[in-house]
Amino acid sequence: MSSNEGKILELVTDRDVQVQECEIGFGVFSNRSFRAGDIIGIATGEIIFDPDYSSDYCVELSSTMSIEPGAPFRFLNHCCEPNAEFASDEVSKRNQIPDLYVYACKAISAGEQILIDYQWPAHYAIPCECGSKNCRGWVVCDEELHLIEFE
């Protein structure tokens, strides 16, 4: 176990969601029910001002700004049929950084894993194993699926 793993589990539980082990490592699970359209939470983390920055966890906020989310939303797993999505608000005049919301795009039951569609560009695509009925086979945005080179 890495020195971070024990600390991660101590820091991530709050009243509405928690990080738990799942088939692919860790995932975010609901502690209560959410209706479609409900805000699940706000992703916080390190803001990166570098248009070329990339990592497995970062979320692009603008063409020059990304967020490296902290727990618990760092552990949101991909699914081609998600039950949650990211949405950012207008840039605050105070800090020029938009808030990144996680909201339910479908009803979510207590105990259910919260899943998002990563929508990665084709050049970052990896094989998808989400197992959903309409799995694209790749972790990639719909619009770029045709760009994947099948080997």
C-alpha cells in the first residue's frame, strides 16, 4: 500500500458521497438518493494554468486552465452511460476561476456508484470496459470515435 492510500480513505467521506473500493480500484458512491438535475457536489483541487497540461484526472475548465481534482471527485470512474456529469459556472469576477459542479444527469440511488463519461479526445483514448449496454468500446467522446485506429 502506498503512503497515500490510507490517507485518501480518511479524507474522502462526507455526508452525501464517499470513496469506496470497487472492481477497478476506487470509485465514488452515493450516500443518499439524487434526482436528475441535483447538484452532487463541487470538485475542488489544484488549478493549473497551462494549456498543454494533461493527466489521467485533470478536467479542462478553459483552453488555458485545468483542475486536478481532489478527493472525492478525483475518483469518479468512467461509464459510456453515465449517471452524472461535470458542469462549470460562469467565471467569478472575484477569482476568475469557474466552479466545477458534479450533477446527476439521471436518478441515483443511495449506495450507487456515481459515474461520468470522460469524453476524452481520440488521441488519449483507451479501451473501455464499463460494461454498459451502449458501451462505445473506447473511453473517447462520441464525436471522435471515428478517429480511433482499430488494430
